[in-house]
Amino acid sequence: MRRETGSPLMAGQCLAECAIVNSSHLVHQAVETWMGRTLKELADKGVQNLHVDEINEDYTKRELWPVAALACFEAASLVRDRRNLSITVAMGIGLRPGRIPQGASFADWQEVWSEVDDAPPSLYIWEHGSDPIGIRVTQTRSLDAAMNLPTSVPCQVLLSEWHDPRDDEFRRTLWLLSP
């Protein structure tokens, strides 16, 4: 059966899904290696992150970011659960800033990708119970129900938005959290 792509984003996702199927073991292995290496540094730094394009060179392609974000997030969550680690796994997706607050200017997971800034999504880990990057203290809104997120791991979806006085813009990050 042929799959209808409809839009460039959907076409990119079809390509991404093929790439994920072919490289999911490599992604899982790369995430597990990174987590093992960085867990020792959590006590000193409080948080560690890794951009998806550093996990798999295919993920430098912007059209692969939606599936890459989910694949890396799921891999890290599974590694954490299998090793019984007391850490939070998060995927941060930077959205374009604006001169005024924009809130959730998208309706679902597909529409998020038209709002993404130039940096690839980034996988984060930190000690469970802490909030080293201030997700809970910024203007944060839960989007769990609205996102219809195609993931196999339970997660919270949060949108944080804050004013950055350095350039007088409002910054936004979409967070997938697996506490």
C-alpha cells in the first residue's frame, strides 16, 4: 500500500521514518553511550544535553528533526528505565522568538515544525526532582492533550516562554519530559 505524503513535512517524515528504521539500533547505542559518559558529570553541572545531529549524522537534515527528536527521546527514556536511573529525560525544541508573546501558535505535533528555530532539537538529562534549566519557573503551559504526540513512552508536553532582555525578544521552547 502506498503512503500519501501530502506536504513536504509529511514527505520528510516518511524519509525520516525509513532512516529511523534503518538506524534505530545505532541511535539507541549512541544515546546509551552518551548517557553513560555524562551521568558522572550530572552532579557537577546539573544538566547535560546533546543535539540530535550529534547522535546521528542523518539528523543534520532539518526534515528529519521531527522523527529524530522522538527517536532520541524514546531511546533515552528506555535506557533510563532499563538501568533504573533516577533522572529526568527531556527533549527541548527551540521555537522562533518574537517581539511579543506567541504562546502555542501551532495546533499539533506536525505544526510545531513550522515554528522551529535554526538549532536542532536537543536531548537533556538531569537528576530527578531538580529543575536546572528553569522549566517550572518560566511561563510554562501544559500541552499534553493538544499535541497528539506519536510516542511510545509516557511524557508531558510543556511550552515555556520567557522574555530575554538581552535582545528584547520572547523565547519559546517546546519540552517533552519523561520524569
